[in-house]
Amino acid sequence: KDLLDHLPRSSSVAIIHPESLERELFTHTGAGTLIRRGTKLDKASSLSEFSDLNKLKQVLVRDREGLDAEAVVDRYLDSLKGKTFAAYHDEGMEALAVVLPPDSSSPNGLAHLATLTMTRAAWLSNIADNVFQNLKNDYPKLVWTVKQDDENLTWFSEKADGSIARQGEVLFWYGIETPEEVRELMAEFIQHGRQMFGDNNLESQLHRAASGALRIKDVAQKLQQHRESLGQQTRAFSTSSFSSRNMQRVRSTFGTPTRRGYATTTNPNPPLGIKNQDKDYPSKVALIGARGYTGQALIDLLNRHPNMDLRHVSSRELNGKKLAGYTKRDITYENLSPDDVRRMADAGEIDCWVMALPNGVCKPFVDAIEASSHKESVIVDLSADYRFDSSWTYGLPELVKRSKIAGATRIANPGCYATAAQLGIAPLVPYLAAAPANPTVFGVSGYSGAGTKPSPKNDVENLTNNLIPYSLTDHIHEREISAQLGREIGFIPHVAVWFAGIHHTISIPLAETMASRDIRQLYQDRYNGEKLVKVIGESPLVKNISGKHGVEIGGFAVHSSGKRVVINATIDNLLKGAATQCLQNMNLALGYAEYEGIPLS
């Protein structure tokens, strides 16, 4: 004991017989009895109990990010003066843990490990374990956050009963007894991240300070780059939201959580991707109604797809002409009747029927397939005829359970306006103000949305220097959006002079005050991992979405009251608004990878 009292803390003493000295010195097995100096932990409940506040500050600053770390730590220590807390530390402060006991504002009545800092020596010795054992003795329920790239993440996982990952952060907990408490905690963390603890979390304060400094530097660099490259760069459509770029994802559902290593994504309906693929041979496809712009766009996509075998294309106007743009086989347009379709269905000639007909026209063809001996073949209807029929599955994979679409044989493809509007509103549905304060969608489409039949709405001369409103109330997409979201919305459509692309300006009344950054984060989390939805900060533009296969959502302008947000959404009405979404649904229903054949760049 006298030796250990005077030697460095890392020293150890071995008591051995002289005959075993060689074994002790020159082998790994050792001999005799090894004695190490134990680590005594002190506990403080006020700053006055620390003999050296400067040392405490240095301990909190060490290894922390950001040039403003010292100023942030100063503010943090000031905040502790008015709080009840417990600090655990060893004599040399190799380890320091600050815990805030539960109070009325604590989520689920949990104690919060507000900060934990340890030197490498503390991690390698038993100090870390001693600290945590003290925490478990004093606090039966505890919650804490750690960066997802922390090298000691496994150690934290071993100390916890469960965890959840969000945007590079991991929330750990122990001592929670019921699944309801776990779900409540998870929902809070998914929505707010470390901000759920307010300014009580030192790491959160330091990260915000460092991020602020980096943003200032980044803005300056980007402004300079923009000046140098203005007019020379083109923009490709990227399909991942900003929040997912650096996040290591783990998938789960919001069911009863497991007790160890529980984690989830923030998207309750993540893409099936290649996991949906259980079929590696071609499917035979028939396209009924191929004259329109959507039919042509779908033919192009089917031509790219390795396993979609287009066998029949029907168009009354183009009957007898060669199909252009399809290179897998020579196809001539036919004028198929419902009787022809019944005969083909009885013979099992087609695996998937695509109805690209005007509203109110396709029912005889659907009835013919239903009456056949092979009615199990898949039908995807691009019209509005079956969007309100509960026996059909509504095919918006980002919002409708993908497993439901994968098991469906009757799929109603959503409308173009409706797709972008629903994606633009859906994450905020739980936060909407009570009726009659409903969302309003001001939509403007390119003239391809008016079809190929000549009309004032697709007359370029009439549209030049013009904007044409139509169906200002009770548009069928107004009904569709309202039915799917379970909430009345107002929809005001217009046609403009460009060819393809829709721009929505969506005004959304809120039940509670919300900040722009929180709303944007909500959208990034909800669409995390989606290949065809991109959440951006600025308002999206039609010229950037035309010819692309996804949806862009941005703007997030919040009224000064905090009770109304305006969001913009853009979509190519012929692609994700029609043909691309059709192929996405076909892939799911026929057993191919969800995005097979869809260009993602």
C-alpha cells in the first residue's frame, strides 16, 4: 500500500516467490499476486465542491470540437449554478460525468447523462466501468446520447437496454419498463434529436457552435465558387435527402422494441429496394392506350428495364403503325377491344396490364380481365377511375405501405398533381391546424398535362405570356389528395407555357408554432432513404425537375406567427407523376427491385 500511495496511479505491484521471478518478468502469464491501486470516485452536487473550477473547465473543453468551445463551456457551467445535478469524477479527472436527475420536464421521468468525458487512459482502465456502475446505483432510469461514429459505441451499447439512431446521433437508455415509454422516447428523439434535452446537453451546445462556424465558412466558400462557375454548371437530380448522407442506417418498425441494440430509421415506410426482388425472369406486359405523352414515357422506361417484356401496345389512332422507341422486339400498334383482352387474359399471355386511357374509359377492359381465367395478373391503371375504390391499392410507394403494393394485383396509379401535393403535405398532417383552416395548394403544370387532344390548355400560342387557371374548385385531384391524407385541402390548378413539370406552392396552417429548420428536419427524416424524393432548403424550380424521375420539396418559409408554413414541391408530371411511378408500382407488384429500370441520376 505504501508503494502504491507514492507511485503513479497506473502502477501495479506484484508479490511473488523468488523462484517465479523469471516467469513474472519474461512471460505473459505472470506469477504470484498482482495488486493495483483502486480508483476512488468523488461525487459533487454543486460547483463549489470543485476545488479548481479552471481545471473543471479544461476537462470539459478537452477533445471538444469548435473554436468557441471555451465560451460554450463557460455558459454551460453558469447554467449548472441554478440546476440540481450530480458530477462523478476521479481524483485526476480522467473521467467526468454530469447527470441531471429527473424533473417535471424530463422525458418519461428519466435522468439525463448531460455530459461524459474520459481520457484514453480512463477508457483503458476500469474507471469508465466504475463511473457507470455508480450511475446505475444512483439512477435506475437513465438516457444519454453519443455520436454514431464514436469509437466507444460498442461499450455504450453494452451498458444500455436499447438505442435508436438519428442523423449521426444515437440515443441510449436503460431502466425503461414498458414499450409505451420506449415508443414515446423514440418519437421525441426522432422529431428533435439531442435538442429534446434543450441546453442541458453540452455536446449539443458544442456541436451547434461548431456547426455555426463551419456554416459561415462554407457559405463564403460557396459564394466564391458560385461566382467562378455561374452559368457553367448543370445540376443533376440527386435522390437522397441531406439528412441521410452521413447516417449509418438500421431498419426496423415501430412495434414492441427489443431490449438490446434497438434501432430504427426515421422513415416508417422505407424503400424495399433490391430486397423486393424475388424474380429474375421477364414479365409480359401489355399497354392499353399508348398514344399519349405518358404512354410514350412508359415505353421508354420499359425499353430500359431488363425484365419488362412489352408484347402488345394498343392505340386506336395509331393502329397498324410500327412502335418507335422500343428496341427489344418489333411491335405494331393494335386496336385491342375488351374481347381481345379477355381472350389474351384467358390464354395467360400477359403478366401485367397497364391502362393508359382517359378517365372513364378503362372499365370494360378491367372487367374483361376480371372475368378471365387468369384474373390474378397485375393491372396498373393510370386514370382516376379506381383511385377511390377500396378494393384497389393506391400506388404511392412513399406514403402507402410498400408491402401492400407488393402484394397487390389491382393498383391505382396516383395523379401527377396529387403525388407532389401529398408528398409536400404528408409529414405535417399530425401538426395541421383544426378545420376549417385547411392546406391550400396552388399548382401550375406544363401543357403536357392537358394531353395530346388540342385544347386552349395545350395551345402554345394561347399560353405564351399567359397563365390559365381551370377547375378552381372540386378538381378530381383535390378530392384525391383529401381522401388520401384524411384531411380536406384546397387545390387551385393552372397551366403554363412550359412542356413538362409541375410546381406547387402549398400553404399549410399549423396547430402549434414551429420553426423552419424543425419542419425541414421533419421532412428529411420522413423521406430518409427515399430514392425519388429530395428535400432541399431553397424553393425547387420546374426547370430542375423536368426530365427527372423524382420529387423535390423545399422552401419551408414560416410566417412570423410560427403558425403557417409555405412549402414548394416540383415533379415531372409525365415521369414520377405518371410513368415512373407506374414502373415503380410494377416492380413492386411483379417482384423486381423497386427502382429497377428507373434512372436515378
